[in-house]
Amino acid sequence: SNSSLDLFYDAVLTLTKSAGQIIREKNLERNKYVEFKKSPKDLVTETDKQVERYLIDGIAGKFPDHKFIGEESSKEIVLTDAPTWVIDPIDGTMNFVHSFPHSCISIALYVNKQPVIGIVYNPMLEQLFTARKGQGAYLNGQPIKVSQVKTLSTALLMLENWGPSPNYQLTPEVQEHLKSLSDDSHSSRCLGSAALDLCMVACGAAEAYYSYGLQVWDIAAGELIVTEAGGMVTDVNGGPLDRLAKRMLATNNKEINDALAERLVALEEKMKKKG
Ligand code: IPD
């Protein structure tokens, strides 16, 4: 019910804010202890693990029947209809390792496999993005809305194409696609955090974000924040979003969504033909 959702929201917001202090304090420390996951660019620090533990222990202590999917603790991802917290303890770990102040905690509650609470918190810059299903999206308590730009030619794009994704290498086709996107839009930006990229679309600072190779915890909170701010989230081909398909297109409106989906479908066709 709504009142239990409010209870969950208040408790997890408090936990997220205190977990943020751990990240803020550690962020400035040089020579952080870094381990590699799947590749030398896929990083994890002790702080990622500590923050995820802190959040899971804190939530489990209050709501013992809730489930969790966490970047650092979930070996396989099984999404059920049960209330499930989807957690990225530090989205933008590479940024955190470099003390580049754009990383965040991303935490969402899924019920029936749909997000109903989304919180993205960058403790370095004190940016707290929040959303609850049907109740709008907020930045530090102030309502936020997507931008009203309708043409790609005046859009700012959040792109992370050089991220560690086996599905998305900088082949000549991809380079051509990126060049045409850069020619045909205002410009592009890269924050190094999928969750913060999504929040830039939500608050109207950028018009679009798309990526491949995403995990469910990268997008869980940001998705709800974008839709509650009036934006759209789809598959990269413009069809319905599959939250476990590792790809997403998020935009301020249908016009920008159509324009980008068309190019991404064309790119996919080209890659297929090439085999
Ligand atoms: C990464 C960031 C990055 C995206 C990668 C993610 P992490 O998350 O969100 O922007 O391009 O695909 O893995 O590893 O820092 O939590």
C-alpha cells in the first residue's frame, strides 16, 4: 500500500544519505585500493562493497522479507514479483577511483518487476534525485521536468559509448554513427555514470541518453526518475524497455526518441549485415 511505500522510502532515504557520507569522505583519498572484475577497466573498491553491505544490512534489518539485487553481491540476477531493492552502491566507480566528483548511489525498489521508488544520490555535489511512482521527480526536494526541445539539431546527448561493453566496440560503423550524431546535434557529454546521465535527462539538462552493456542496477532508479519527470524510456530500437536486456534509450519526448531510435536501428542493421 501507499503508506508502506512511504515507510520504505523514508527509511531508505535516511540510509542512502548516511551511506553517501562514506563515499564523500573516501572520494578525496588518493591511491584507493582497487580490484578488477571482468577486465582491467571494470573496477571495484572496498567502498563499493562497504556501501552495498551497509544498505542491504540496514534495509534487511527493517524489512526482513525484502529481496536484493546488488552490483557487488548478486552472482546471478533473478527478478521476481517480490519487493526487491536494486542497488548500485557506487555508479561511476571509475570516477570515484579518480576522485572525479560524478558518482552516486543508485537504489530502486521494484514491485512486480516495476520501479516504484528511485533514489540517485551524488554526495560529492550534494545532488539528491528522487522519484516515487505517480508522485513526480525531484532534485534536492524541488520538482524537476524534462526539457521541451523537440529537434535533434538542438539536443544535448549523454553518451557513454566507450564504456566497457563487449556489445559496443568503436568499429568504423559505430564511429560513423557517432560522427553523424555529433554533426546533427548540439553536442554530447559523458558523465561516467549511467544513473547520473539519466538524471541529467530527467532534470532537463540534456535531452537524451542511450547505452548498451548496462546492468539493471545502472538504470533501475534513473528509469523512474526520468519517467516521473515526464520523459520516456524505451529499448534502443524505440520498443518497450526490457530491464534485463542491458540496453536503454531515455529521452525527454517522443520526437527525440524517434530520431535516435531510427539511427540506432540503422546502426544495428549495418552491424548485422557485417556479421
Ligand atoms: C558503469 C557506469 C557507466 C556505464 C557502465 C556502467 P559502475 O557503472 O554506469 O556510465 O557506461 O556500463 O557499468 O560499474 O561504475 O557501477
